[in-house]
Amino acid sequence: MKKISNGNDSDLKLIHTENGNILANFVVVATNSPIYDPDSVCNFMYQNKSYIMGIYTNKNKDSGMFVDINPFHSYRSTNTDKGEMVIVGGEHHDIGEVEDTWECYKNLSNYIEEIFDTTDIEYFWSNQDNRSVDEVPIIGETSHNGVYIATGFGSWGMTTGTISANVISQLILNKLGKKRLKLNERKENLRIDDYIDIFDPQRFKDKEGHKDIEKCLNTFDRGSEIENSDIYELSDEESQLLSKYLLELNFEEAKIVNIGNHSVAIYKDIDSNFYGVESRSTHSGCTLVWNTAEKSWECPKFGSRFSFNGKVIHGPAIYDLKSYI
């Protein structure tokens, strides 16, 4: 999705995508961090990263979901072709807070070894989620009529995602004048309507956010500028300086260097391939930080992630980083 605008009919929304346009009466933006954010709710959320491993074990095979409070970890089971896998998550931290993210995987592995009789670690990965400043999820209609968002789950996506589906469904039914949903058929007075105001995305209106950024709606506004060219051009002198910095890199080392008026995020892989991309997020302009374990550039304020060669892999950014090479 590149843009949302009003169609010829005031009730219709026009969703612009790379593969064509879509008309809809209602639009739900459920992209973890909202890529369309007319109310700048991103200014009222923190970014939290956690680490996950999928393991096979000889014990603790109780089905269900469990939480260990101190230190905080969660685990649940799922069936696979190889048997029951346990998915363990933990080692939470703010994005950019940990210099070497491999340490988080090592800590998680050590925790798993203490709790489980592990036979195999099949998968490992990290993920991130948003936490609102008031610790309440952000679910509902934005100031753009007919456009809804669901975010700020605080790493409780399974339950909050279900709540989001109910709340947004009810809001749309209200507009259509349809029957109300009930949270529990046996409790006639327990209605979703009673909770809509609690999650309202517009509750931050006229409040000062904790981040210094213009409206996140501007995510879309950079499109024409970025699509003009995928590559920044350097002068001969600047290119020579960039080459010098690249040749000084160790294998799998990344850093940000300044070349004239340019700030360049550079990386050298294990096969001596070099990469150089702009060092600021295409969503916010924030300076990116390097994730050592997953070889990605990440925005510590809003959570956008880019591969080492500049491709977007996590929103709210929707545009790739420009290359210098």
C-alpha cells in the first residue's frame, strides 16, 4: 500500500498499491506499526524487541501457553510433522538498546537449557511490537473517516488481535446500522460498544508526543522523491572516501560514516561484498542502528527495519533506503 485517498464517492476510499488501486468503503490498517497514521499515534508508542526459539524437547510437553514472570519469558506448543514444538520467547529490550543482539539469543538459549530437556533448536528469530505510553492498545477509527488501525499490542498479539477484530467489526456495524456484537451471549449487558472509547486512537489528540517528528502521515509523501532514483550520486572525491571506508571494514562489520553532506550506512559481508545505503529511515528520518545477529538496519524510535542492502522488511516505513553503491 502506497497511499489512501478519498474516491469520487465520499464514502469510498481509494487504496493505491504497486499492483493497482482498490476501492473500499472501509480500510483496516493492521500492519503492526501503522503505515498510514493520520493521527500520529506512532509518537505515543515505544518499540520493544523480543527473541524467539522453536525447540523440540523431551519434557515439559504440556499443551497451552505459559508465562514465566521473573525474568519474563513465554512458551507455547504447536504441532509439526516432527512432533510437538515448543516456542519460547523472551529477552525483551528497546530497539537499539543492545549493542550485540547475538547475546540475546545466547541468553535465551541458556534459559531454555535450564528449563527444558532440549533435543533440537529448529528455529530462531526476533520480532518487535509497540507499547503505547498509557499501556492500552490503540484500536479503532482514525480521524480519516472509515479508516481503522490496530496497534500498540505490547507483545500480547494473540489476545489483543482478537479484541481488535471485535472492536473494529463493531465500529463498522455501527456505521451500517447493523446488530451489535456481544462479548458473551450469556451476559447481555457486556457489549463491545462499552470498550470502544478505551482503545480510541484519537485519545492522544492535542497531546504532546514523546518523539520529535512531523505527522507520520508523511510516510506516503516521500514517494515521488524516492521513486525518482534508487541511487545517490557522489562526486569523485566522495566516492574515493567511501571506498576507503569500505576497505577498512572487517568481515560482517557495519558502521555509519559521514562523507561530505552524506551519512552512509556501510556493511561488508563474509564474502567481501560491500553495501552502502542511506543511514536514515525513509519513514521518520531517524538515524538507524545495526542489528548484529540479523544483519539489518533498524529505527530505534519507530521500529522500521531494513535489510543490509536497504530493502524494507518491517514497517512503518514503506520505501527502501537509497543506495550509494
